Amino acid sequence: MNKLNKIFKISILICLIVSFLSFVGCAQIEKIRKDFLKEAKTGKEIPLESTKISEELKLESEQILNLCFNEEPLTIDPNLANSRASINIINQIFVGLTKLEPDLSVSPCIAENWEISDDGTIITFTIREDAYWTNGDNITAHDFVYSWKRTLSPEINSPHAYLFFDIEGAKEFNKGELDSDALGIEAKSDNVLEIKLKGPVNYFTYITSTWITKPVPESVVEKYKENWTNIKNLVTNGPFILKNWEHDEKIVLKANPNYFEGSPKLNTINIFLCKDKYTELSVYEEGKIDGTWGWQSGIPSDKLEEIISTPLIKSQLLTEPRISTYYIGFNTRHEPGNNPLIRKAIALAINKNELKNNIFWKNQTVANQFTPSQVLGHDETIGIDFDVEKAKKILVEALQPTDESSNNKGNRPLKFVYEESEENEILVKSIKSMLSKNLNLEVDLIEMDSETYFDTIHDIYGSTIVIDMYLMEKIPDYPHVSNWLFIELHSRSPNNYTGWKNDEFDELVTNAVIFDDLDKQVELYKKASKIAFGDKSDEDKYPGEFPIVPLYYGSRNILIRPWVKGYQSNPFTGPYFYTVWIEK
């Protein structure tokens, strides 16, 4: 399909916008747990030189993995989960139609294959016949119909129901305006699931790889209602089973011997609760846990130098990419942010490598475009490099008086808001200093608590204070380039807080989602990125409009014991332990 008429384009645009004890060794495990809790509650810091490993943990036949989480899961219901702890547990005990490999490619899971209609609006999934719930029942297409309709139901108020809005009738049903029978979700048989979309989109299997689309067992949910996730009632379908949950202390996962892809090599995963990153690091150094997966941001940044200087511990250090982008957003509907030359001057004047000269940001990867390197359409020629002299020239050009109001451009301090944290404070203060030194621009920093900050950004034009710039981290709902370029920067997207509008960019990212041909997708997304962020190899043609200034791609440093084998880091889904085994 190479062309769409205007009406069809509009329909696509609208649908896009709305769019985690074995019986052998129980005494050992209990002793470990009590010792762990005793030290965790004291908050005692253990010197990094201590690398003592308990002899009790050296029996590889037990296949026990010990780790920490930073908080208890708020829920283990896939249709309702929103917190990182919840999602990390769900990803161990539930699976869905498709899954994301470490390289972020989509592969079959419960769906053994799928077909897409010629017009791209119908996807037919074939459900494998050897997939079972932990109660022995077959997983069928009907389970997905029930689960997806449940997620969309306005009664349960799922926080991520909008991810289904590409499905015919989904938004209307979620708003209570349509009966569930009219939804484009149908089980043609026990093994055939048909999904009708509002328009062709090439990223839907990325969505079916997220936690929110994983099925729940209808008979169990209907019988026990909100208590279906209690351990005595819980039925799951993933490689691990939730065996024990001592609230505020420990969660125990056991291998599912009947998992259709094969039972995991680990027998048991013990998940302790650590009050902070320092406690997690301390108990790791004491040999109580096998890795530091508990915090999304990784080990404490202020401990990194000490870790690197300790050879034995340094050898256990792993830097994992996180599929996120830190950036500065501009208010492009208000002076001076409505001037693309001023935005570009600011982009050129920020030395991102120099910004990394602190403990919190030194291991991040510099970003010159919005989409991370793991994502389709990333191209190193996109973007511009630090250049103070060019920044000064462009700013002078931008401030040339062309009308009465132009004489005041750049004279008042720029209002720069950010979410309170030590890391963010260091970053924005450095940016403020650079803009003062390099462009003689005055910047007022405005710190806000998380709730106030996000409320303000979501209603940036209705804010009681003038906002010129804001610091943000883009964490995608699904790892496809459309979730960056379309969802965040299309002029009609509700997530475009900048207010930026470029008709050619809008058309490119709208058209890009309909092509199955990867080469065509890449062509359109690259061109769109060049419009937004410039092209180093052809700046005359693509100078860039810079609705945002990408700063860094996210990463985290974690520690993993050398006997933990088979760990596969996934920048989107987080830790996944199905492939892990212990070898001592």
C-alpha cells in the first residue's frame, strides 16, 4: 500500500493518537532470610572490600537465585499493573501472545504464528495447543478475548487500556459508549484469535509483547473476583509460579514444571525487599543476593568509583542499556521557545559530554536524536554536535528585531522546570551554567515534586506560571519508533507537550505506521527525525527545528555474581530469569 486518501489518513491519525522454596534446603533458605532481614533493617553499610560468600550457598544442584526488589508489587494482575515491581513479577509468572527478544525483535510465544490481511487491518493469531495454565487447563483464544475486554472495561479502570485503542471499537467501549460484542476482538475457535484494527498499524505485535496484554484465567477471575491473585487462588501461565509471599519481607517463585517452552533451570527465586539501593548493595557484598536488579536506576551512583577501584567487584559490574531518552522539552507556543533558531542555539550550546562529569550521569550515552540505538530508524548522522560559536551566531540571528515584540526576545530569564531529585538538580544546574557561559542566557530553575511536576507538564499551557523548558525522561509503552516520534511529537498527539507543529513531520510519521516494509518505515522515520533534529551530513537541507533537545539514553549499572549464567538483559522488559542458571 503506497498511497492513502485523505479520509483514510485522518482515520489512521485519530486511532493512533487515542491509541516474577524448594523443599530441599528450606532450613538454609529460612536462615538466609532471617540473616538478610536482620541486616536490611539496620541499614548497616558493608565495606566494599568484603566479598564473603556463605558456604551454604554453594550447592549448584539447588538452583536458587536470591535478589532484592525495592518495593512490593501493588498488584500481580497483568490487566491492572502499573508499577515496575508489579511488572517485574508479572514478567516471570505470565506470558502473552508474543515476546520481545533482547534485541527487541518480536518472536512467537503463546501465538505460534500470525497473519496480517492485505489491507493491514486484521491480524489473525494461531494459539499453540500445548500451552497450559498452571491448573492444567489449555490456554485458548477465548482467554485473550476475556482478558482484553476486561482490560478495556471502564469498571476496572486499567491504567494502560489505551494501548488497545488501535482495535476497532476499543476506545468507545472503554468510554462506555459501545457494547463489548462490537469490539474487534474475536475467538474464531479455541486456537484462532482475530483482531480487527481501525486502520493498518505495523507496531501491534510490539503491543502484544507488553505485560498489559498477557491473559488471565477467566474461570478463576470470575470465581474469586478481586481475590483471584491471592496465592491460594492464583493460576498463571509463565515459567515460574508464585509460591510464597510474606508481605514486606519476601516473595518466593518456583519453577513451573509444565511450562510449554520447557521448565526453567532455576528451581527457586527468592526476592527480598530492600529499603534502598545502599541496603541492596550491602547485602550483595555480604553474599546474601546474587545480583542487584532491584532498582530501575541501578546501584548508587556515588558508590561506582569505589566499585570500579575494587577489582573483584568491578569484574561483576554490568552496564545495561535502558530504552529511555532524557531530554529538554520546549514550550513552542510561547516566546522565546516558539523560535526554532533560539531552540537550535540552545541545543548547540549544551556540551553533553561535559554534563557527564558527575557521578550520576557519567555512564549515560549521549543522545543527539530522540530514538535510542536499539530502535528502528536510529541513524548516527541525525542530530547536531556541540558548537558554541555556531550557537552564538544563530542566537544573534534569532534575536534580530523584526517587529515590535522581537526587541524583548531573550531578555527575560528562561523558566526551566524539573522533577525533584539529586540527579536532576545536578543536571539542570549544569545546563543553566552552560547557557549562561556560552549564550549569556539567564535561566530560572523551578523544582517540583513528582505529582506537581507531571500535572504541570500535562497542562503546560494552562499553567499559572510561564514554562519555557522542562526536563523529562521518555520511557516508552512499547519499543517501536512510533512511540517516540508519533506519540510524543505529532502535533495532534495529546502527549506532545511542546506544542510543536510541522506538517511534513506529521505526514511522515503518520504514513510510516502503515508500511510492513522495514526499509520504507526506516526511510520515513529517518526523514522525520532529520526535520526535528537536523542532519550532520546535510545541515542546509535539514537544519533541525528542535522541539526537544535529546540529552542521554538511559542505562543502569548492576552487579551480578559470576556463577549466575544465562542472564539476558532486555532494555524494555527488564530482568527475565527464565534463561538463568547457577553454575559454581
